[in-house]
Amino acid sequence: MGWSFNRAMRFFPPLLIFAVALLSGCGEKSAPPAPAKAPEPAKSQAATIGKLELVDLPDRVEPVIEIICVGFVPNRVYEMVTRQQQGLDAYLHPETNETADANAVVSAEDNEKITAQIKQLQKQYPARVTTEFYGDNGEPKNFTSRESLYQRYIPLFSAVKVSDLVNSLNAISAQMREDHETLKKLAEKPGEEGIQARADIRWLAALNEYFMNYQSVIDVYDTARRNQVMLSAQAAQAQAQMASPEKTWERLQAELSPDIEIELYKTALETAYTEDDGSFQVPGHGKLIVRAMMDGYSLFFIEDGPGADHIKFTGRQEIIVDPVSAEAAQ
């Protein structure tokens, strides 16, 4: 006769079965749940705050400026930013070569040399001449060249300068010829008027001798002027063969800008962007590097380094940010 569950139920009523099951479960105690781990308190953070202003840069520079904080500036980054800044300054402020100026009469060196010659000659301006003549009565009498004639040529010779040398001397020569013709006619008159004219002619002859000394200045000037014309032509040809400052700057940017970004961000501690008014707060303490965008390329300016004359920090402070106070402020 087989055992069955129904027969067992006759021997163990349901209430008893439940009690047995309850008692058997009480023998094994389940482990209490683990207490929740308390969150770690937020730590204070170092930060640098201030306000940035860009100086002497084109309006094409985009208004979004990035502030990069680094513990140190790698040598390669410093060298590349130096090259970039040299190229930027050459692009913004192209130099003009004086020797390449087609309007220059002579070189600066020759100008100085010829000017010294002119000043030396101006000190040798001839004094008035006194000559003894016999009057109508047969008595000798001294006649001195006129003061007005002497004074007439002082400003003319004083005005001689390298930039207008030929024209100035031509004007003096023309004045001397005119005065000589006038005095020749006066010298034909009888009496003291004619004698005074002959005394004036004597001084004019001395002035002509003095004037001839300027021939040496003319010789030096002509040689210097020919040299300058040749140099100007060579400079103009070289300038025509050179790329424009815009093209040179564009090539330099294409070469340097991406490499600076790659090398710089390897060592960057933190970065942040300026607000509309130029204010910023970047995590970390260290050297600040400014990155701006112009014509699709990055420009870099290192604090107290290459490009520092294009950036101006005001209110720059290294602070410690308390996260609790920061959250309360928000």
C-alpha cells in the first residue's frame, strides 16, 4: 500500500504544517543590510581670477577668449609662440626700409656725411671786402663792400641742405650772376657810386671763390645719389619678389598654430573662457596663457612672455574656492 501526500495530510493538519515551516525558518537569521556609505566632503579648489583686455589687435579677433593655466611653459611651446608673435608684429606693423625708399635722395649715412661738409663750408662765408680806390680828386679812399649785399647771401647759403642741394646752389648762382650784371653797369658811372660798385664786385668775386668750394660737395652728392638710385632699384626688385605680409603671416599660422595647440594642451592644468566683459575664473594656480582666434587660427599670448604686450590682466588673483560657499552663492 503506497504512501501519498493525501494520506499525509490526514496525519498533519495544515495549521501544524505551517507552524513547522515557521519554526524551521526561524532557525536561519538573514544578515542586516549594509549601512549607506557617507559621501566624502567636497575639497577646496585652487583658482585664478581676473579680467583680461586685448591690446593692439585687429577687430577680426573673435570675442571668445580661452584662458589656459599651466604649471610651466614647455620650451618648445615658448619657442613656437615667440615665432608666432614675431610674425604677428611683422604683419601688424610692417617695417619700411629707408634704403628702399624710392623718394630718398641719398642714404642716411651719405646724408650725414654731406651735411657735415655743408656745415663746415657755412663757417667759411667770406667777410666784407675793403679796397682802396682813388677818387676824382686823386686822393686814395677806402671803400668797403656794402652790408646789404653781404646780408643778402647769408640766408641763401644757410638754407643749403642735402635734400635740395642742387636747386639751392642753382638759385645762389643765378642771384650772383644777376648782381654781377647790375654792379657792372653801376661801375661805369662816374664818382663814388661807380667806385662803390667796383668794391662790391671785389666782394662778389670772393663770394664766387667761396661758392666754388661747394663743387666738392656736389661731387660727393652725385656719387651718393647714383648709389642710392641703384640700391632703390635693387630693393624694389627684391620687394616685388617677396610674398606679401598677409601671405607670409598665413603660412606661418598654418605651420605653428596646430602644433602649439597640441603641445600646450598636453601640459595644461585647466582651461576656462572669459565672460563678455573679459572677466574669468580658471581652476589652478600657475602661468596663464591666452588663446584667441583670428582668421580661423589660434593666437597664443604668454603671461610675462612672448605676446605679453598684447594682453592686459587686471585684478589677477590666485584664490582658494570653498565649494560650500560657492554653492551657497549660487
